[in-house]
Amino acid sequence: MKKLYIFFTALCSANMLNAQLEGLVVEALPVSTSTWENDLTQTDPAIPQGAVTYRVYAELESPEDKLHKVFGHPDCASLLVTTTSEFYNDNSFGGNSAAAINPLLFFAFPAIEPDSYVSIGAYNNSDPQAANIILGATMPPDGFSNSMEGPGASLEIEDGHWLSLGGVNGEGPFNKVFIGQFTTTGQLSLSLNLTVYLGGNPNNAVHYLWNENCDEDVGDGEEVYFPGLSGLVGCADEESCNYNPDAQIPLLECQEIEGCTDENACNYSSLACIEGGSCYYGCGCNDPEACNYDPDDSGTDDCLYNVGCTNPLAVNFDPAAECEATCIFEGLVYHDANQNEEQDAGEGGLAGQEVVIEPLGLVLLTNAEGEFTFSVDPPYTASSVVFQPSDLFPTVTTWESLPLQGNVPLVFGVTSDEPFSSLSVYIYPEWGPFIVCDQVNMIDVCVSNWGNETVDGYATLELPEGSAQFAPDQIPPLDSISGNTAYFSFGELEPNEVYCGEVAVLGSTFEDMGIIVDVSSDAFGFQNGEQTAVGMDNYGSFINVCAYDPNDKQVFPLGYEEPQYIDPDTTLEYLVRFQNTGNFFAFNVLIRDTISEHLDLSTFELRAYSHSVQTTIDHETREVQFFFEDIMLPDSTCCEEDSHGFVSFEIQPLPDLPHNTEINNTAHIFFDSNPAIVTNTTKNTIFICDESLAQFDAPEQVCAGEAFTTASSMAFIDDYQWLIDGEPFSNDSIAEFSFDAGQYAIELQVENPLCATSAGATVNVSALPEVDFVQDPDNQTVLVAIEGTSYQWFLNGEPLDGETGQTLSIEEEGNYSVEVTDENGCTATSEEVFIMITSVGGLNPEDVSIYPTPLRAGQPLYVSGIHPEQMDLVRVLDSSGKEVWSSETGVQLIPTAGWASGNYAVEIRAADQRIVKRIAVQ
């Protein structure tokens, strides 16, 4: 079911009070009977046959009481108006409340009168009370919607209201207050909640609820359950021929209603119970020439032939039209400076103001004169024009929404309480980003007034010295030229108005082909002789070329490198140029530009234009149209300088577009009814700047002295900077590193015109193991290396095949060493040690050696040439004769930890021999 939601402010709770409401009563008006002045089903085929218009009234007890509100409560008492078929609603000239029903149109469009709408006391907008009706809701475009799943339709208000400020007294002897009119062919049911001011006093409010189980507080005042506010509408009189035993809300005067009782007739009435001989058949038209031709209907009485616009507000309104055709509407937005709701002398139209055609959602921007124009083609309908307030003009002195009906002109007065001055200036060379050498180039300098006050002022155009010069014959002439700066003035530039002046620049000679011509422009605005605004535009660089076929679609900025990369936050400016190269005037020029789905259409801003332009934005199709009506653009064969035109606009990319999103744009230009001229396609590509641009591969762990290289693999980098622990190291794209033991932070900083970012990595550098080995004290022919994860033994510098264990059994004397790899994967090799194989037998003191000497402090001292089993005592004495170490068992390794530098004696006692060796400790 399509619901109608109405916004409602929750009210506070109250106590119960005796009811001061009599209930609801309903008046039934069959559309196809003599109740109406005309048989409206014949007047307008849109009204269904057998329709009945129900007028609903609240009956108050006292003439002093006032009905204030009809409302729905969100928790337990929704407001419901339902039918078993559908509601009739006039989409063209009707409306949702009595304030939209214009009785002046009834004579031309009688089908407006039975429209479905709500009210508090007023039947149409001729009643002053209609101005006080407030809809606390956003009604759907077609009023009472018929769109739902399954049969039937409903107006459902879960949390909202319609009300009258101050309330309305009842009329007549029964104190009736009109609260709504509903036209349908089905059975009508109501569930309504009412607020009544007793004695007309808002402080004495009573809220009547149809749901007895509603325990929620609904507002300040009393709450009363009133069962007569909910139920089926029908005739409750048993003596009536159309008596309905299920009726809970009664009809007035329901007896013996005369009308057509044949359901197959065109004018069947569901309320009629007495055949009045009024039935007729063949309701359609079978004439193919008629505009309401119906090939499935045999009737001939209702054929219509006059096709035209039936809306009196349209500029092409045809009062004789019977069938709807395209209607053209015009409107105006003006600066209501004195806020008197009237356009006075000096209060000009405002350019670039936004209005929306509802319910089509079509967005229009006013032209240079503040005017807007649009057309509505059947079967499409439009109900109103809504002005969109802006930051510069936030206050609407007239109605913000104007209906497309009656004689209400589509004119909006807007103003601002805070004056604001702002100028922008734009430069558009004739050949886009080029200055053509050896010929006159026309450069448009356009000044836009983005403030909310009218300003006078002047603009400048400055050329670089030596690369180009101002042409001597300026058409139109400039105010002055001083050196390399041209000056021209503008006067009474209205808010949002654009003034464009042309400056003729003579390109430099062929010898300067390819040089860059930097052009800049400034604008200055004044009010009462005081400068109030400055606009500056360093538009950039133009290339001096000597042959160029101009393109008529451009985008700024061009972007970085070939993909035309842009930052996601970049505002894009598109420039569409056109030229009449035919042989006669172009009466109208139309540019159609379908905006890329990657651009945010809500950020569209019209910037500059060569001629007054009407801009239309269709958010559904994403098409923007620029219509230069009555431009009378001369052709290039007669008036080359005047045969050009352009329009520019700015727009921003959508947020969160992924990297490498491509944004393309192509325009189609129509001269009168000629085929489209398709422009080139511009391209920009989104460039996301994040640390991934600087990513590089680096090992997490290496060994001391181990070299490694790393590089960034990303494209589109202009500058590199490698840092180690924050200190600069290299500017190359590839870097080679080698570290001592420790932890190091490597950072890569990269940069291009769009981006500067960095990424980092931490490298842990492990120390090399301190490698050594000893002879097994129990077996002098076995060498034992320090602990590691892998080993390789060497003899006289050559690796021993297969000797990869921690121990090595030796069979010959020689210089032995071992390579050890530790748990970090780091490898080191011990010093070579000469190993002599000594038997346990006879001892030759000359064969005993102590090494190394001199000895570094803390370094182990080795004993060779004697087996430990041959030793009875080993001791070490310092230079004073003091013993610093001793052992009563044989050893092959003597620890030296804590020894001071100096000379020492090592004494070895073996059987009856005493061997003394001297060493030095450094």
C-alpha cells in the first residue's frame, strides 16, 4: 500500500472529559445525477462512472466551539480514509487541500469540483478560511494515491495532521465544519481523530479518539474516546431503499436517491436506488479523427477534436482545447530588495536561481534576465513550481511554491538580509589551451557576480612580456592598455549575472612555437565608489601553436599525465564552445550534456556563458540542457568574430570513488533543427593518494653486514626520498642497504603534482654469532663447536666434505676452523687453530703450548700438546706471584674472565715434571 505520511509533533497527555462533539455526518453527491449542474462523467472521461462525492463534516455541540485539527496518532490511532476502489484526483488543476481548489476554473474545467481533498471549514480558495489551512505533511504528487497492492486505496496518516490556525466555528443549526471531500466508486470508510477548542479557547482543548484502546497522551487537554469517528459510511435509515446495515457513519438525506442503477451504464450510481431513466451507454468515441478516439467503445456522443493546452496559466493556453497538448510555462525570479512582494523599478531578474518543477523533479536555472521556461507534454503532469533558496538569497518574500493553475503568475521575489560581495573572473582563449601564432586571438574575460548586490567595476588581462601582445585594433575597444595589461569596465552587474569582455591578442611569431604564454586576470567591484569585491584568476598556461584544429569541448584542469589524473576533491570546469560555420543566422542553439554517473549532479554550478542561456537539469536522466533561445548567431562567412559562443559549468566528483575511476564527458550541439554536432570526449581519472603509492618490499630480519635492495613498484611518481631512522639516505627509486646489528626504520617518501605520501618498514638486524671450538677433554681427537643450528668444518681453509655436525673427529694435525649458523640464520666462521694430536704416553715439554698470546681480556686460553689426563695440577700466577686460577684436574681451556692486563705464568705439573709457560694479557 502506498501510504501518505504527514509530519506531526507529539503532544502531551491529558485527562478525560465529557464529550462536546456530536459526531461525523456525510453528504453524498452522485457524480452522474442531477445533484451536480452537469453530468461530470460526460464532461471529463477521467471521472469514473458511478463515482460518488462524499463531503465529510464534524458536527460540534456548541456554536462557540471550534474545530482545530484532524490528526493521526503514531502509536494507536492512525488517521484512515479508505475506499474499496480508488479515489478520484484531478492532477492538472486540483490539489490536496481546499486552498488549491479554484472555483474560477469550474466553468472551463467542471471536473475540478469533485476533486478529493481535505479542509477545515473551506470548500475552495475563495473562502478566506482556506488561507489558514495547514497540511502537516508532504502530500504525494497525485494527491490521494490510487497506487497500492491489491484492490482499494487509502489516505493513511500515522503521525500528522491537517489543521486551521485558531480553529473554525461550525455553520448552520447543526454547527457543521467541513473537513474533507472524497470522490470514489467504492465504499468509503473513515477513522478520524479530532481536536476541538471548547468555547473557542485553545487552552480548553479536547482530543477525540476513535480507538478506545489508545492509552497514549496526544496533547495538552482532555482525551475522549468517541466511537462515532470510525466506521463505514452509508445510509443508516432502514426505510431508505439504499439502507446499509453495516453503516456506522450516517449519510444525510439518503432516502429514495434517483439515478442510474444499471452497473453496465456509463452513468451508473452506487447510491441510486430508484431508476430515473437517466442511464446511457456507449460512453467513448469511435471516430479515429477525434483526439479521444477509443477503438474499443461503440459510442459516438463524446468525441472531442480540439487539441491544445488546457492550462490557463500556460503561455500557449487554448480556451477552445478539448484534449491536452504540450503546455509551455514561463516564470521569473527577481531581487525583491525592499521586500514588498512586488517587482519595482530597479529590481531586476536574478540569473542562476534554481526552481524545481514538481512532481517531475526537473531543475531549471534562470537565465541572465532571471527568466525560466519549461514545457509539459501529456501524459506527464506538473502541479507546481518550487523555488530553492540559496545561501545568497535565503529569504523568499512571495510563496516558495506556486501552483500551475488558476491565474497565479510564476513569479518569485527573493532577498537577503545580509549584503555580500564576491566576484570571480574566468579566461577563455578562442582556441582553448592554445594561442595561435601570427594571428589575432580573441580571449573572453568573463566576470561573475557571486554576491547578492549589484556592483560596478573593471577587469584586467595581463600578458607575459615578449610572448604575445595586444592587437592594435580592439573590437570592441578596451578602456585602456597600459604596458602588458588591458583594462575594461562593466556596470550594474546584477547578482549571479555574468559579463564577458573580449580582448584581441596577437600571437607571437613562428620562432616562438611551443613556448608557454601565461595569462592572468583580475576583477574589482565597487559600490558607491568603495571597493567591495576582488576576483582573481591565474588561469594558467597556454601553448603558442602555429597550426591547430580547435576542439569545442574542454575540461579544466586537464589532469596529470596521460590518464589525466585528478584529486577526488577537484572541482571540474567544463567548457563547451560552438561556432556557426553555416551561411545563415542560427535562431536557436541547444547543447545537451549527459553528466557522468561519477559526478555529483547536486554540485552543478553554471559559471559563464557568451549569450543569455536557459539551463535545465533533469536529475533522473542526468541530462543538462543549455538553450540559447533567439540567439541569432551569425555565420562565420559574414561575421567570423561574432559567430562564436560558449557555456561553462563546474561540478564535483562523487565522494569515495575508487582509484582509476574514469570520468568522461561529451556534449551534443544543435543549431536550430540541424543534426547534432558531437564534441570530442574529455577524460579525467580519479587518483587516490594513500600510502600504497609508496609501498616497497623490505625484509623483516637480516644479518649484520648483509646487503639488500628495495624499490617502489608504483607508477606516476616524480620524486623519491629514502630515510633511515628519519635521516635522508637516497633520492633514487631503488635503494641498497647494509646495517650493523640493531633495529632500523626505513621510510620512503614519494611525490607527484597530486600527491605526497609515505610508507615505512622496520628491519631487525641480528648480530653474527661468536664462533669458537675446543678439543673434547675426554678425547683429544674430537673437536666441539659452540651451539648453533648448522655447521661446516674446515681444514687448512678447505671445507671438509660431510662434516656438518657440531663435533669433528680428527685424524691429522692442521689448522682447523668451523662455520656456525645460529637460530637467526646468521653465519660466522671461527679463527683457525692449529691442532696437534698428543698421546697420553710420554710427555715432551717442548710440545706443550699455551695460546693465544698475547691474549685479549676475556678471551679463553687454550692448552695443547698435553692430554688433560696427564695433568696433575694447572695454575696461573700473576706478575706478583699471586695465584689467580687453579685446577687439580686436567684442562684444555682456561677461563680468563676478570683478568687484568699484564704478564702471567701458567704452571702445569705432570707426574714428576713441571712445565711453565708465560703469556701476556692485553
